Amino acid sequence: MFRRTFWFTAGATAGVWATTKVNRKIKQLSPESLAVQAANKAVEAGHRLKDFALDVRANMADREAELGDALGLTGPVAGELPERRFALLDQDGRTPPKHIENTHYTNRNEDH
């Protein structure tokens, strides 16, 4: 009698454990749960990417400072900046000058 009770209890316990395990796995694999897991992974990846970018910027600034010191570029700039250059006027002289930086060139090659 004790033997039957032991095996009945062991079987019931195993059944409850297996049912609980299967139900948890089904909830984990539901579309809503998978969407939440994917969103969490994306947020974590974004944070890691942001941290990486901040590390790169900090190291880049340090390296630029080292190079500036090595090349002697850390001192004040002597002199003034050069004046802006203007494009040439048309032959009639009536067209106002355009800044070279703002000149728009059209690409007539239609293959691009």
C-alpha cells in the first residue's frame, strides 16, 4: 500500500511539474511575449551602441589633443581669416556676384 501511494504521489508531482513547465514555455513563445523580448533586446542594443559611440568620441577627442600637442597646434591662431571669394561676373557685368560656396552645379548626366 505504501508503495502505491509513493508512486501515485511521484506521478502526480511529475505531472504538475511538467504541466507548469509547458505552460511557462507556451507563455514565453506567445507573439506578445516574443515582441516584448525583441523590444527589450533592441533597447539594450541601442544602449550598448550609444555607450560605444560615446567611448569613441571621448577617445577621438583625447587622440586629437595628443596629435595637437605633438604638432604644436594647440596655440592661438595668428592672423585673420581670409576674405570670402566671389565668382566672376557675367560679361555684361550686370549679374550680382555669387558666393563660390553657394554655387549650384547641375548634373546633366542622366545616368546617375
